[in-house]
Amino acid sequence: MCWGYQSSMPLLLNAILILWISTVGVQAFSYCNFPKINHGIIYGKEEPEELLPISIGEIYYYSCEYNFASPSRSFWTRIICTEQGWSPTPKCLRLCFFPSVENGHSASSGQTHLEGDIVQIVCDVGYSLPDNSDTISCLEDGWSSPPKCSSTNIECLLPVLKANVHVYPRQVKYKAGDVLQFSCGQKLTRVGPDSVQCYYFGWSPNFPTCKGQVQSCGQPPQLLNGKMKAVRKEEYGHGETVEYDCPPYFLMTGPKKVQCVDGEWTNLPTCVGQVKACGSVPHLKDGYARFSSLPLQHGVSVELSCRDTHTMIGNNVITCIDGMWTELPKCVETNQLKSCRRPILHTETLMNLLVREYNHSARINYRCLGKVRRMQSICINGKWYPEQDCRERWREFCPPPPQIPNAQNMLTTVNYHNKAKVAVLCKENYVLLGPREIVCKNGQWQSLPQCIESTQYCGPPPPISNGDISSFPLSVYPPGSTVQYRCQSFYELRGSIDVICRNGQWSEPPKCIGRRLVTSVLVLWGVLLGPPSDTCSTEAWTHPSTEEPETGKRRAASHSHITAQGGLRTAWFFSVLTGLLAFKSNNGTRTKS
């Protein structure tokens, strides 16, 4: 049953309606374009909405991809459409974590910097940055050079070898990155790797030996949570290999192949469970991704493409590895691609190059003196890949991966092709600092991480209800690191805004407590039932109040509660209207309908 009113004040009500409509519709013809943010995503918005204009006053929230953050470093950043455009200007800046400097020091140790920051580093005597500079910059791709002071004279010495072990090239001293190759004398068999590499911690893996007789192996061991890719045999000869595979959503760490070496199998890899899924696909500037749905689990690969006017530089496929995406390619305008200069020829190189410059994707062939095989390089946006070099540095294979200090056992005797990757897993009580995977490139292992003691380092900051940290979360924080918290709307922070990492533990985080709603609404000719103010606590109001007209006792609460910024004008209008109707019900004629 509804009650209707025969109003004697149509002009007054019409005036109120016109006044209210004019206050909410004055800016109907001003708008903003849909925000396009490199390395960022808009909350809850789909691609078709990019074509629609956005009204003045409308509020959006955006978040940044992994390793990027807004200038405020909030996980979700609020922007509002104004007459001057979006405020604040939405952008995602690269986050560069600065660890403690090995063989040097910096005032920025343990801090996270934003894109554009410049950090000064002081290296110890006998050490320097890769380019002999004293500063590095946080760029869109990360640090301009690794924040690490390397010895200007890192050397590996050649140990005393038995006469039947031949090594090439034979020198007294070797620099970091140099690779040694081994062979055995006649009628002898090599036991161990055929090559090793010089690292900052010495040679790895261990040197081989040469034997007259070697033994075969029985069946290879079972891999927990994994399986062999080939059919099992009863016996395997010396040097034979077996490859293992992990099921979906498991991460393989260590070499995927084991080898029979003189009657024993090399170490098994590990299938690590509970790996993390990846969130949204990273934004590719001037490009797009092709995938089905979210979330994207560990091991899933996504194909990337560039716009028709752009050319891709790098791998067109990225893969989710334990919650992190592999390196993104770049989309470069085709008419902006750089050409390559004619390479500088070494005396050992035989070439017939008549052109001074070569366009992007041009290929050249060359052959080194004394070698039969022809080599090839390709011009990619102004650089040759690989560089033309006949000094035994370019190799198709890498030595077996190194045994990184404090990492789980990675020893094997199997070589790896160029571009191969091996995941690293630290021992218990150690955390990984650096990339999860090492990469074989031009015959050398690149991007070696470190395994550091976890007793001093902290994991991600503790979560709090109705709040989050104001910076992008990292996987590991060095001692002394500080992180700030902030609360969601309508909550206030109680306690210290900062937490600090000490002895591997975070200090006590703050709490976000519901705060009082500071608004008031005038309800004409009404009686308030309940307290005049209310408090939000654990996602509910403690004493929700209602209002009733003086006469008729009909509730008008549904018209007087304010829940959003734009609700004040609406609530005012409905409150005045309710009062007028209540007044009229006492003095006018009431009819049933």
C-alpha cells in the first residue's frame, strides 16, 4: 500500500528539483580521456571503455606492474578527472632496490629508489664500478649498471694438473668470465666437465680427471614431484644423460639433466611446490599481449606482439616464474630503428664487407682463420649480436652451471646451449638476492645472484587489516630497511606509521581503526532515534541511526544516510523533500492509492 499526496506547493518542489539538478549537471560537457599508463593498469576497467569520455569529478584507481610504482608509492593510487586533466598525473616509475654494496659503500644501501634517482657509490681500494664511474642511475630498465664494485684484477690461477689432463688456453692467470676447456691423452676418458669458468669465487665446477677405465651406471634415481622424460633403461654408459621434468605449477631448480659419471649420477634437480602465480601481464609499450584469463600460473608463457608501425626487439614470449615475469622485449618504431656500422675486423677474421652501414635485421657471415665453420651476426637496433670475435670467446655452449656459494647443490657435468636458463635455490636460512635464474650467453653464465644469510634480512612486511604499505612490496629487505603503512578510506592509523627490519624481524605494525563519519544532515520536522554520531568498526556501523517525521512516524532514514562524496547534495534534497511531504501530510488531504 502506498500513500500519495495532493500537493499545494508544486512551484516550490519544482524549484527545489531544478536547483538540485543544476548543481549536479553543471559540468556535463567537460571530460578527460581514458588514462593510458605505461607499466600500469586501471582498476576494474576494460579495454572498450578507453573509447568513452570521462566526466569531470570521476575518480579512478590505478596500480603499477611488478618493480614499478606511482610517485606516491601507493599500491592503488587515486586520480580524479579535473578541468586541467588527471590529477595527479598518472604514471608508473621503475623501482630500483639498492642492496649493500659489495666491496664498497653508499648512503643508499638498503633503500628503494624511483626512476630518475642518482646514487653515489664509493668503491674500496682496488675495486671499481663496471664503467669506472662513481654513480649509477635508476632507469626504466633498472640500474644503469649493477650496484657492485668489482675487483680491477679478479684472477683465477691454474692449479697443478696431472700430465694426462690437457687444458686450453693455458695461461698463468685468468680473468673472471674466462673459460677453460679440457681434453685427455690417448686411450683415456675424461671424468668430469669438459670446461669450467672463472667467477668471483673461483673456478666452477671442479676440474675433471682422466682415467683409463670408467664404469657404467644403473637406473637413475627417482625425482620427488618429478619424472624422467625418457623410458628407463637397466644400464647407462659413462657420459649418458637423462632429463627430468616437473609437473605444472612446480618450479625446477638446478640442472634439468643428470649425467652418468664413472658409475655415479650427478645431482638431481628439485621440483619446488607452492610457487606463486603471476598477476596481470606486464604492459608492453606500443604492444599488446595474447592470453586467455587470469591468474596466470607458474610456467605459463604469454606471446607478445607490437603494433604494425613498430618492431619487436627481444624475445616475443615471456614466462611466469614463481610470481615474476621474465624480461620484457621492447617495441621500437620501425622508422626509428638504428643501423649498425661496419664491424672492426680483427686480423684473425676473414670477411668481405663493402658496406659502411647495415640496416636493422641485416646479417653478415664471417669465418675465423683456421676454422671451417662460418659464423653469423645480425644487426639489432644498432648493435651486432653476437659480436664478431675470433678470440675463442664466442661459444655455442656454456660450461656446466656454477656452484654458487650457499646455494643448493648444482654440480653437474652437462654443458648448456646458449640462452639456456637454470633456476637457483638457496640453502636453508639463506635468501636469494638477485635474479632467480642464471642465463647462458655467448659461452658464459650471466646474471649470477647471491645467497645471503636470512637471519639479518626480512621478508615482505606483515599485512594489516584495512591498510597496506605505501611502497611496492619486495621479496627481501636488508637490515635497517623501513616501510610506511597507510589506511584505506574511512580508517585512521593507530601506532607508528613506520616499521623497521631488525635481526630478520619487522617491528610492530600499526592498526587501521574505523573513524567517525564527519558529516551532518538536516532533516526538517524529524526526530532522531539513536546517537547523533556513529563509528565504523570492523566493516559495520556501531549504532546506525534513523529519523522519523514528527507526525506519522514513517522512517526517512533511507533518504538521509550519506555513503559517498556526491551524496551530500542528494541527501540534502531528499531530506528537504521528506520534511515538506511530512508537513503537507499534517495540513493537506491524504489519499490512498
